[in-house]
Amino acid sequence: MTGRVAVSADLNFVEGLMLHGAADLKKCYQCSTCTVACPLTPDELPFPRKEMLWAQWGMQEKLVRDMDLWLCHNCNDCTDQCPRGAKPGEVMSALRNQTIEHYSYPQAISKAAKTGAGNLVLFLIPMLLVALAILLKNMANDFAFLTAKPIVYANMLPVTFVDLIFLPAALFALFNGYMGISKFIGGLKEQYPPTEAGETFFASVKGTIQDVLSHIEFKKCLSNKSRNIWHRLMMYGFLGLFVTTNAVMILHYLKEFGFDVQETPLPFFHPVKILGNVSAVAAFSGIYFIVRDRVKNSAESVLSLFDWMFIGNMFFTVVTGIMCQVFRVGDQAVLAFSTYYIHLVMVFYLLAYAPQTKFGHILFRPAAMIYSRYSGRNKNIFRNL
């Protein structure tokens, strides 16, 4: 007796995928070479073959609740081995982007981040906010910061003004991130109910942190081993810059409250300055080599605007940060303050829209990795060696 399975196909979803990075999806004929080639896939219900099938059928509801999309780290071993050129690695990437959009709150920001016109609007918001703050602070003194010596960025925009812009942006991102991830976890629970084989929540979080910091999963990739190095440089670089930014803020407010601490700008051999400079070089190097490899392999690896905006935003955030220091030391006031303005705009975009853009993978991937351990779905994949 033959059973029947009802499939609710969403053709608009399929068309959206093909427009945003999965153009070769329909070349797949389910040979399963991609699953055999993948060094990360679990034994039960392995990926990416089932994702390729679900995507072709337009099974959006199953895909947006698919934990395995995030257990894939886009090493592209599957794409290199595909006999049909269906690029399963790129399909998985496009599906992750669609998942971010699906769970984004508000969803309009994620939709805007996929188009040129939408990104223009997203950038105009911080451009106007920062410009207005600069005008309010400096109109009365005829923009004296441009001729004051030495060059001090706080003369153009005091730390208090910066905080008034960026702290609400950070809270906005935290709230939206919570809303999106909570819905995402709810979807994972429906598709992968927890089992007795799972770890405790604490052990799942601890193990995931260890795996992310060690990049153990990247070491298993065969065709793109260097990506492990570049991705690690980028990740640790941005972590270092995050620590540096917050350390400078703490030093500023300690000074404001009368503590005897070094006033900014910090000297070159101050520990915080050293951390910032080393982190900037690491982040720049990682991003540069990732972009270089992507361009070099452009025939096999196709990035959507959603991806390029993320990479470009990170790149220019780091570059403008470095150039701010170069122009300040070189006493080039106009270039220094212009670059600082651009830097603030880039940081705002990266921070405020993080849950709705490609940057959202820093939330979705760890959440999926933690739940994979907690549910017992995939706890051995990311076990430290």
C-alpha cells in the first residue's frame, strides 16, 4: 500500500532563492554527492541533499526550521564535488539568508538589506543622525574643531553625543535579536524535539563556545582549508575591536568621574591602543583574504547583495577606523574628521541592523549549535578534538 505525503510548495520562495544566490538550484538531480563530500554532516538525515530537495519543492516551512542549515559552515566541499554544478554550498547560504529574513523583527529591515534602494535608506538614517548631532554640537562655535590642535575626535562629537546615538541603536538591536532568535528556537523545537541523548543547557552553551573559539569545524574542510585561518583572524579581530571600544568608553567615564586614568586619545603603547591596533590588522587581514578567495572562486561561489553588504560594511568599518588614526597622526584634519564621520555611519549600520542582516548569523548559528547539542541532534559534530 502506497502512502501519500502532502507537499505545500511555495514557488515564490523558490524564485526568491534563485534570485538571491541559488541560481543553479534546479540543476540538482539528487545524486547525494554533496552529502558524501560533506565532512560535517551527521549520519541521520544528512545534509545538504535534503535541503536541496526541500528547496526545489519550495518547502519553506521545513527549511526555516532546519537546524542543519546552520551546522553547515559553507566550506564548499559539496560545491566542488557536485557533478552538475548545482552549487549546494551557495544554496545553503541563500537558505540561511532567507531564514534570517523570515525571523527578522521587524522584517522590513531585512527585506531592505537585500536591495540597493533599501540599503540606501538604511544608510541614510545614521548619516542624518550623526550629521545632525555634529551640527547641534558645533554650529555655535563655527565648527572650531576643524582648526583646533591637536586633532581630537571628541571635539567634533563628544562621547556623550556618540552614546546618545549608539546606545539606543544597541538596545534596538538586542530587542530585535531576542525577538528573532526566540521565534527561531521555537521553530527548531517543533522540528527537532529534545531527546534523552541531548546535553544539558549549560554543557551545550559551554561546548558551543569552545567550538566557536577553536574553529574546530573549519579544520575538517578539505577544499578550502585556508578559510579556517581567515575566518579566525576576522572573528578574533572584531572581538578585540569590540573590547577596545568598550574599554575606551570605560576609561572616558572613569575620567569624567574623577579617576586618575589616561585621557583619550591614548598613546601608541597603551595596552588598550595596542589591542585595538593588533585587532584592526587581524580583522582587516581576515576580511581581505576572504574577499580575495571569493573573487578568485567567483565562477563557483556567487554572493548576493545581502552577503556583499555585510562583507563590505565590515571591511569599510575596519578600514575607516584605521584611517582615522592615520589621518589624526598625520595632522590631516579634514580627512580625519570626514573619515570619522563615515566610520560612525558604518558602525551604526553594523550594530543597529545586526539581527536583520547577514551579521545575524552571529546569533542564528550559535543558537542552532547550542540547540543541536541540547536536543541530541548533532552533539558529536562540534566535539573538541
